[in-house]
Amino acid sequence: MKAIVFLSVIFLMTGVRVVYPNSSNAADLIFTHGNIITMDEALPRAEAVAVKSGKIVYVGTSQKVMELAGEYSEVIDLQGLTMIPGIHDAHIHALEAGSEVGGNCWLEAKSLKGLKSQLLSCLKKQKGTDWLLAYGHHLETLLEEAEDPKGLLDSWVSDRPVAVMESTSHSIWVNSRALAAAGIKKNTKDPDGGIIMRYLDGANAGEPNGILLETAGEMVFDLALQPNPTAEAINYEGLQWVMDELPQYGITSIADARVYWKRGWLDVWKKAENNDDLTVRVNLGLWAYPNEEDESQIEFLKKQYRFNPERLMQINQIKIYSDGIIHNTTAALKQPYQLSLYGVPPTGLNYFDEQRLSTYIARLQPSGYDFHIHTIGDRGVHEALNAIEKNYLENPGHRHRLTHVEMIDNEDMPRFAKLNAIADMQVAGDFTLPENHHWQEPYLGERAFHSYRLKDLHDSGAHYVLSSDWTVNDLNPFVGIHNAVSRGRESISVQQALKAYTLGAAYVMRSETRTGSIQTGKEADLVVLDRDILSVPKKAIKESRVLLTLLSGVTTYRAEDFVLE
Ligand SMILES: [Zn+2]
């Protein structure tokens, strides 16, 4: 039945170009007979939208909109299909997702034996680096099964440095050649925000064992990914692939959550902008390297700031880590973990402690930067809120946000609203659903069952947004919306989840007066869907299909079976 209806829609859309009297006010593009979810409180639903020169010039009824039809207007009868504002994904990792530097070699194997054969087959895929790089093992499995991680990797590959990044990206596993290249030895001290794991006993006691947590691993990856012309070309190609991918999910705005400028990534973004390759609006979050000297890093970052609403790309966010993650016991907790990893303090660690975080905010917010602060543990959240509080009076209009916010202590919950600190949560991964919180229990005990407090954030009056953290989670925002409304007592409504992906997220990107809702005067960033997500059963939300995506009235994606002319 559905298929038949759909086919008739296609049929009706064939040859819709109609000639109307000419008029200088005529719209370029008119949509009629739609189910338009505007996210504008004054007019939540409409039937018709008119677009001229990339902007929305009318929202209302199918009858009235035709007053704007002229000789060259394209009129599209939506036949009841749903239209929503363009999706804003406030936290993605574009180059991690798209770049093939290092072969983009993902290891799927569950056993060490399987890992070995996959890793060796990755040798052939390497490009843009002399290292062997791969991703996707699990630290717990590795530590359980390999007594000597470094020795094991040496026995597989010894003729070149090897670095394998854990699936969470918060630790890496290296061989002896990699440690030597990075100059990491027995007497090397742990860097800020990082742990060099070591052999506990035997002849090698105190020597690095091949596992580098958090910043210790980042430093090594930076070494393997130093900019070079081959890498730049591959990164650029990767970004083009991402630009093709995003509109397929109705995405029209993104915030890139970690631009590794030392790897040449900022240049790659600028090149994409100059070449008119961007298919979405972009806010770049420049990475604050924990191991950089503060003075020179702050001066460098200051110079990069750029905000101009006339352009698609803004360089106006700083990505900075307060703490790590729960898996590795590196998320900063108020009370100790139930179990401890050798070398990691019992309450986790900081990449940037409260004082240093506060200094960065104080020094960089006058330039216009908003901070995008990674916080997972309740202490990480608490300290980041403190740092924002210390700088609040100087800049009450800030758009600083805490991202992930997996654990929020009751006493900190009201502070988000009070300090105008935005909470950015990712729930597209099924591990975030309440019925799956058991994985955290060995680390957190009872606390495991009070995490991802989405509804509590909503009730606290906090400004919150939802994002993907792609490639950690699925890029598909409809999976995120489904999971936001399917979490028992922590559920929010579909309308609220959609707002967190549109108008709410536009606020984080300082574009809420230009995007995020379907309103006269705003950019025509519009998405046509195959279903009404506000009325279909919850389960059906994640199957939603995008049929058409427009950025300022220009088509950036059209489903093959959605024929307009
Ligand atoms: Zn992220």
C-alpha cells in the first residue's frame, strides 16, 4: 500500500513546473500541501513554504503561497509529505570518519588471533604515513588476553612502528618501534592527562608495556600523522566523502568536535571552503592540545578565530577535554571507581584541570570563542561548570557547552541553567539506553544506573542539545531521536528531541537567528522526510528516510526515487 502511495507521489511530481504571472516578488521555489513541522512556536505547523534567493520568504497555507508564484517559480506539491528544518549535528568527527590516511583500517575481530591476521592485512592499505595504524580493539580484552601487549605486537610486526587505537579512541597499543620513535622510555614521566602503562614486575618492571592512555597515546598518533602532501590529499578526499554523506541524513549544519590543526586539518577545511565543497554550515572546534605550552598555544588559537554569518564556515569553538572515559577509569569522578587500572588515580584524571581550563576560557573567550568541553565523570562536569562560573560575569552571553555529560551530580544539575552552560548529549548508541547501563557497573557500582540524565536535564531548565559524536555513534539523527524518546523515565518527547537537533543546536552554533526553524527570513535549510516523526510509532522513527535536503534553497541531497521534475 505504502509503495503504491509513494509511486503516485512520484508521478504527481513529474512535470510540476507551471507557468504563473511574472512578478518581481516571485519565489524561486514553492512547496505546497506539506506537513511542515516548523519548530516555530508561533506557527508550529504549516502547509507551504516559499523560498527566494536561498531564504524563506513565506510559511503558511497552500492557497496563499501561490500569490508568490511567478513565471520561473518551481512549485513542488509535497502531497502530504513531512518537512522539517535542516538537522544540526553539534558534535561530529568529520576527518576521523572520512580520511583514509593510515588506511582507515578497522579491526573487527573479537580474539587476539583474529586481530593479528586483520592487522597484517592492513599493511597493504597504509598510505600517507610510514607507520602501521589501525583502530578498533577493546582495551579490556587486550589486557585480559595479553600479558605483554608490547611483546605480542613486536612478534607480529617489528620492521615499522605500529599504533592501534582502541575503539573508544582513548588509548593506543604500540610496539617497540613506536615507543622508540616517540622517545618513550622507562624514565619518561606520564604526560598531563595521560598514562604510560608499565610492566608491574619481572626483568622489565617499570618499562612501558605498550599501552598508552589518553594524551600519552594522542602524542604518538600526532607523530604518525604529521602533515605531508600525500596525507593532505587523502584528508581532502575524505572530507569530500563526508560532505556527500551528511545531507543524506538531512544534516545541514555541523560542529566539528576536534580539529587537529597540527595534523594539517585546519588547512584541509579551509581548502574545502575555498573550493566551494561544503554541503553544510560548519563550526570548527580547534583542539586545545593538553601537552602544548599554554602561552604559544593560546596565541596561536587567538589568531585563528573567525565568525562571519555570510560564510558557511566559522572558526569559533575550542574543543578541550576536562577528563577521559569510564572504560579506562579516566573519567574524573567525585568518588573512587570500584576497580582501578594500574597507574590511573582512583578518581580518574584530567586532561585540563579546573584551573587550566578556566585560564583558557578567560584568555580565549574575549576573542569570541565558545568552549566545547569534554566531560564524562561527575567531577569532570563539576570542574567544567566551576571554570565557566569563574568566567561567567565577563561573558554572560557565552555559548560554552559541556559535551557527553554522562554523570551529573544532583548538586550540579541546576547549575547548567544558572550558568547558561549548554549540555550536549549523545544517545544514538544503544549502550546509552537505561536497560544497557550494566556495562558500567563494574566501574561505577550503583552510580551506573544514574547516568545519561536527559530528562533530568530537561526538567532542570538547562539548554540541552543532542548530537551524534560520529563515528563513535551512528550519524543518523533519527536513531538519536528514537533513543532520546525510548529511555523509560529519562525519555523526552519527539518534539523536544527534534528541537535538540534543530533550533536548540543552532543556538550552540550561534546561528539560531538564521537557521534551526522554518520561519520567514531564515535560510532555506529544509528537509523532506518519508514520514511524520511526530505521529508514527516510536519504533518507526529510526527507519525515517530523508528524501530531499536543501541548504539555502540549493539541493544537497535528493533520494534517487524522489523525482521532482
Ligand atoms: Zn567526540
